[in-house]
Amino acid sequence: MLAIDGTLLDFKQLDLLAMRQTAIHRLDPRAKIITTLSFIVCVVSFNRYEISAMIPFLLYPAVLLTVGELPFGYILRKIIIVIPFALVVGIFNPVFDREVLMQIGSLDVWGGWLSCLSILLRALLTASAAILLVAVTGFPAICEALEQMGMPQVFAVQLLFLYRYIFVLTDEGVRTARARELRTFGKRGLGLRQFGSLVGNLLLRTWERAERIYMAMLARGFAGQVHTRQRGHFGRNEVMFVAGWISLFVLLRCYNVPQLFGRLLTGTLP
Amino acid sequence: MHMADALISPAVGGAFWAATAATIAYCSARVRRELDDHKVPLMGVIGAFIFAAQMINFTIPATGSSGHIGGGLLLAILLGPYAALLTIASVLIVQALFFADGGLLALGCNVFNLGVFPAFIAYPLVYKNLIGRQPKQSRMVLATILAAVVGLQLGSLGVVTQTAVSGIAALPFTTFLALMQPIHLAIGVVEGVVTALVISFIYRARPEIMAAALQHKPVGQLPIRSLVATFLVATLLIGGGFSWLASERPDGLEWSIAKLTGSEELPESFSQAHVVAASLQEKAAVLKDYALPSAAIAGADSAPARAERLSTSLSGLVGGGATLILCFLIGVVLKKRKR
């Protein structure tokens, strides 16, 4: 029971983080979306055994975290939750790929272990990019930016509705689940039949609520558009942010900086 | 199962993104043309309902474990395929952003696996055809379960194919398939039963909702040909662009560095170890014919290339560790300056 409430609370907290006022939060959402997508594409485009060249990419999430003044522990916890999903598939790599690609001392390292570690790093980087994007931008702003970038209006409006009612309805879902759990003993009442009518009822209430909402909106002059307060401006700061990060990503993608750095430290650089 | 960013290549992700964007644009145009604005708020609120419904678990009979509803087929039955696809896509966007479930680049794959398959294949071809004009309870249950199974089987096939084509995971295609399909058969049956229960509840309580849903014109035809064309063009463009970026540049650099450092002799112990490893691999490989393309290439390359890779591993380790510390320090310094 606590677990469900926890999930909901977690969800709300991420939304609240977007309300901060920092240099990153103030940037136009489009700049952050473009940068995040380029970041992910660059990370994902590495070959399957790559590890060292990916490490400098940690800089981007690190900068967002600190400049955006976000709670490190909370974000980290959210990212760690999703890593097992990628690892479920990646953990098979050492089983199927046993070619020796590396030696540490007298220890042979199979390609599978490298690619498994690479998947872990990929999961860490891509998941943090997605979560940090919401944390420094906020969902409504992302919707608006996507609409400005060409997403169909119907889709955008519907996405905003979903977002607005997610908190109301999940609250209701949690209350329903809690009420049922308090009235059950052992596993009785948690079966499929009860679930069917419980969720059916919730669905009907939701449906009627949606109809009421639509009527109320029509009465207030809704004509298929949701107007939002802030209109972003893609100015000099945004151009600098996007250009700066993307050129850094491309540079890090083309040159294995840790490798060169390592050569410098171990003295193998000519 | 959601496809994850960590497991896909940019070409696969990009191609599915393009296909999904085209599908969403098409569905938006259809919803707009057919249903004025009435359905738009309904879609959003029902999408939010999916999250609420996922907060309520049920016990799966005979296993004792608990599960929750996925909802793709439920949305297709309630809203019709076009509106359902948009709603599923928005649910996936929220999941990708707030829970990092799946990922932003994998979003296209996920909309395809969990949206296009249930809404445009399982719903029109299985559910609609089986249920007929005047649905009876038993027939409705059967149609729903079958449609859910078909949708989930296709979805899981999608995940396996996308993973195999991306080539980040080493799990062979057939092994992965043999693992995923039976699991999703079970999930499909449970999802079908749960969806049928909810649908029949709605049918009893508010038959007009279901009647309206049933009167949608049969089979939403997606413009398959233009979709396939978009898909192919996107794959060629993105695949071509990225394979150049991924292979040409860093390899050339590494090669030139190796030439400069001149470390080309193969260590004695290494070659022995490799023989052992190769024989192990031979024994372990149940499905030899499905060796991954990149593994085959790695196996075929010359001894100097392998030696070069080994020699670069040490500097990679040292440099990687140093960079990690550097990233951390930059974070700390930025934080200090803030205060």
C-alpha cells in the first residue's frame, strides 16, 4: 500500500522540480529537447563494446543536475529503478559472446562483459537524459515546444489533457486500491472478477467526468486549442546552449577523449 | 515489455520514429476530420485513466503473483483505432519522460509495438471480425482474449526483432524469441481476460458507449504503402548516415594511433587464451548459425587489429577512470559556485 502511494508521490515531486527558476529552467524548451535528443542519439550510436568513450557524456547530466539545482539522490533513485529492464537482456551478452577483447593483468575479459557494461552505461545515460529533461522543463512546456516543432495540434491538446488529469485520476486509483486492500483478508477479493467491476466503475466515472469537462469547456469557449501562458523565445542563449552542447557531443563522439587522456597519463602518447 | 534506449541502434530508433510520426500525423488528421473536437478531451482523460487503472493490481489465478492492465486493446475497443493510437502514444510519452520507461529514442519502437499492433491489427482484424454486429457475452470474451493475444505476440515479436537488428545485445534472435513469445502468450491471455471483464461491465452498465464504439466504420485502413515507403527512406537515410559516423571516423583514428605507437605483436598467453575461449564459445553456442554479424566480423579480423585493441584497453581504463573523476569534480565545482 505504501508502495503505491510512494510511486504517486515520486511522480508529483518530479513535476514540482520543473517549477524552479534557474538558468537551465529559463531556457526555451525547444533548446533542451533538441539537445537531449542529440545527446541520446550520440550515446546510442557508439559500437556495442564501447565504454571509455561514453564516460565523458556523463558531463551533460552532471551539469543539468547541478546548474538546475536538482536533488541528486532523488534523480539517481529514479534512474536506478529502470536500469534492470535493459540489464535483463544485456546480462545474456557474456553467455553468448565469449571472445576475449581485453586483458586486465592476467584476467581475460570477454566481449560479452564489455557489451553488458556498455548497455548498463547506455541505460544510465539515456534514462538520466529523459528524466532530467522533464525535471528542468516540465511536461506542459515540452508539449508546447513539440507543437511548435510540428506535432499535430489534436495530439498536443490531448496530451495536455492526459497530463492534467493524470494526478486527479491516479489519486482516485490509489484511493480505490487502498479501500479494497483494507477490506480484504489474505488474497480474497483481490481476484480478477473484483478487479473487473472495480476498474469498470472507475472507467465509467472517468468517462462521465470527461463528458462534464467537455461541456464545461465548451461553455467557456473551448475551440480545440489550449492556450498556455508562456511563449518561449529562441534567443541567443538558446542558440549558444544547443550549439555548444551539440559540438561537444560530436567531438566526444568522434574522438575517444578518455583514451587520449589515458595515453597521456600512461605515457604511450608519442 | 518496453523497448529500451540502451538496446537500440540509432538507425532502428530513427526509422521507427519516422514511421510513428507519420502514423500520429495521419491519425490526428483522421480524428480531426471525423469527430470534431468532442473526442479530444475524452481521449486525454481516458489516457490518464490507464495510469489510474495500473495503480490497481489483481491476483493472477494459479500463480499467486499480481499484475496490472496494459490497456492498449481496451483503448482501441472504447475509442476506435485512430483515437486509441494517439492515446497509447501519449501514455507512452508520459512513461518515457516521467519514469524513463523505454526511452525517448525507443519511443517510436514502443508506439509501434504497443500501439500500432493492437490498434491497427489486433482490433480491426481479430476483434472486429469475430464480434459481429450483435455481440453476445461469450463471443465478446473470446474475441477480446484472442485479440489481446495476437496484439501482444506481435508486440513481443517487434521487441525481439528490433533488439536483434540493433545488435547491441548478443542474445541470438531465436533464443530471445523462444523466451519472449511464451511469456507474452501468458500475458496476452491475462490481459485479454481482464479487458473482457472491464468491457462486459461497461456493456452492462452503459451499453450506449459500446454501441457507439461498435458503429465505427470497420477496419481503419492505415495508408500502409506510404507508411512502408516512409519507413524505408528513413532507414536508408538514417542507417547510411550513422553507419558512416559509427564506423569510419573513430576506427580511422584508432588505426592511426596504433600505427604511431607501433604495438603490433600478439602476446603468447593471449593466443592460448583465445583458443580456449573459442572452444568454450563453440560448446556454449547452441545456435551457431545465428552468430551475430558484428561478432563474426570481430572473429574474422586480423591478429594485429586484435592486438591493437588489447593495447588500447589499458589506456582506455586509465583514461576512463580519470574522466569519470573529472566529470564528478566539474559537478562539485559547479555546485560550490552556486552556493
